[in-house]
Amino acid sequence: MKIAVIDADLLGRRRHRFPNLVCEKISGYYKQVVKLPPENVVLKTDYEHLEEFDRVFIAKVFTDTPVPEWLQHVSQPKELLIRVGRPDAGALPVEKWLEKTVGYKINGKIPVNVGGTGFFFDRAPNLPDVIEHCMPDYHLYDNWIEEKVEQAKKKAECEGREFHRSRFLVQFKEYLEYSIGYLTRGCFRHCGFCVNQKYNRVFRHSHLTEFLDRDRKKICLLDDNFFGYLDWRPLLGELVATRKRFKFKQGMDERLLTPDIAKALFTSNYDGDFTFAFDNISDYDLIHEKLEIMKPYKKGRSVKFYVLVGFASTDWKDIRDTFRRIELLMQYHCLPYIMRYQNKNEAPWKASPLHAMYVAIARWCNQPNIFKKMSFREFCKANQAMKKTPGYCSAMQAMKDFEMRHPTLAEEFFDMKYSDYSD
Ligand code: SF4
């Protein structure tokens, strides 16, 4: 039997660099449980010649990742689509699951199983337990990475440049250095913009040993809301006991921060920036209170906040609320990372008359080296200085237009600077 595994985001998003855990688990299942020879489980990096396989799996995380026409209208039986509050729904015996999740048949006979939020958003069927709790195949992407290395090496040779393998491999660090998985799953908040709508609580999902590869240096947790799990302490203890650096991929829920959590987190062997979320201006006072709690523990560590914009509205009020959140974060020497809201059908900020303002703010904030040095006005001026043709650059134009209509807001926010605040 030959199995093809396709990570649709890898094929459809040129700069995508994060392994698809479902693909790694499916590969792990066929190699470790079904015991297929490793060469019979292939990461396909195109949609060609799929008829040469006995079964094809396609997983997709992002709704806007392009896929071939024949994959655009796949569906799943109603009973498999998860309903809110049913954590066990979809956990079928593997044979049944394989039969039911077929979304397409190549030449009318070769089954293609499709899955993931990219296809079914918040109703994506779960994997059957036997696959879900399988050790991921962390080597699924090895050949693809080697191909990329060879291509880059050849390109460097042609251009007469030196090729640094280790430097080039940094972009693949999540594929090569991390054990990846969930200790808990679920979230009780049901934020309107979030794909995580299936559950009403945070629950224990798997033991660390299920996905921990002792040979890998680090651990990446995909938990939706780790500190929303009441018994988080022993889990954090297990992570610390591995002596490996670990990180949470999703923004942590700052609203749940207590001195206890802050102490445990900031004294742990955390990997890189601590990342939280500040999605809603209505949480302003609460986040302010939590930033005060965090302050004595932060001690110069890098803390980043995802700042969701363009969800509540895409007018001047949303821009004002964005700057208000940026200002608060700045005061506590935290970095904002602007996330422009989009769902599977639309990106409302793109249709807004203020879309250039959204782009300018995101470009200013999402480049920490720039954000740490320049105010928004200075950033727009720096862009203007690089423009070689007459007229204003888009950032400067957006800033000027906004300032003309909302001079008080411009005065309040356009000149504030990260470097004016101390940690
Ligand atoms: S708190 Fe986070 S994980 Fe939970 S629903 Fe909101 S955005 Fe999603």
C-alpha cells in the first residue's frame, strides 16, 4: 500500500514554514501502527500523479490557502462535522473514519481524505483517537527540506555566493528542532473571530510523552488556552522537568494571568518571546491590571501581544482603539503584533477606506526593530524618504489623510514612542 500525504498550506503558501501536525500524525500512524515501509508513505509536494497511490490525505489549516479546483467543494457527512460542546464527536474507529472522511475519489476510485480548519473551519472533524494520539512522524518533511537546501546551494553557486547551511536551515527550525503537540485542548471563550468553537472548556488532551522526541531540542505547544485549564501547574512542571526550552504557539490568554502564573511562566525555560493576545478594546482595563501583575516578573524579557484589528469595525474608531492598545503595550515595553482579521470568505479591512492605514500600522508594529526606534509618524516619514517618484508613499498618504480628518487622535498617538518608556 502506498500513501500520499499533502500539506496543502505548504503547496499553496510560498512562505509557509510550520509543519502540519495532522500530516505528521497520519504518517506516524502508517509507519508505526500499520507498519508500512517508510518509503511507502510520501509527503507529496504537488497534486500530480496521485493515481499512483492507494490513498491520499490532504490537510489544510488556513481557509485562504488556494487548492486545485477539484478540492474546492469537498464536504463531509453531517454527523462528522463537530458541534459545539462535543469534545468526543468524530472519534470514530479508524476504518470507519477512513471511509467517512473521503472527500473525493481520483479516477472515481482512489480515496482522498480531506481535513482541517482550512476546509471545514470550526466544524473540522477530529482524527480518530488511534491517529490523534500517535507519535508524529517528525521526519516527514526531511526530503522536502533537503530539496530546498540543494536548490538554495545551487542558486548560491550560480551567483558566486557562499552558502551557509545552518543559517539557511533556521527557517525550518520548527520542522527540525521541536516536538509538537497539545497537552490540553479547547477553550471556553468562543471569541467570534476564532476557529476554536468546538468546546466549552479546556480539557487534558495528551501526555507529553505522546509527542516528546528526546532527540529534539525544544517543545512547541499548540494548546488553545493552556492557562484556562484549572490544573495547569503539574503540566507546566512536566515541561520544565524536560529541561528543554518550550513555547506556546498561540497567544496566551493574558486575562487569566495571576501572580502565580506570571511567576511560573517567567521563571521557566521558555523559548523566545512570550506571546499573549489583546484582541478586544473592551479588555483594556483588565489587560492593564494584568500588565501590572506581569511587570515585576518580566525583567527585560521580550513580551509580544497579538492585536486583532478590523474585526469589530473597520472605521476610524477601530484605528483609534488599535492605537490605544498599542499605547498601553508600549507603556509596559511590550511589542504589539497587528493581526488583520479575515475569515474564510472575506478580509473586511481590505474593503475599508482606511485599508492603507491598516497596512501602515501593521508594517510599523510588526517589525520590532522599527517599532522600537520610531514613532508612527517617523515610520511614515522614513517610508516617504525612500520614495523615488513624486507624490506621497502610501503610508504617508494614509497618515496625512487620517490626520486631516482626526487631528486630535493624530496628536494623541502619532508621535508616541517605545523608547520613551522604560521597562
Ligand atoms: S481565547 Fe483564544 S483560543 Fe479561546 S476562543 Fe478566544 S481566541 Fe480562541
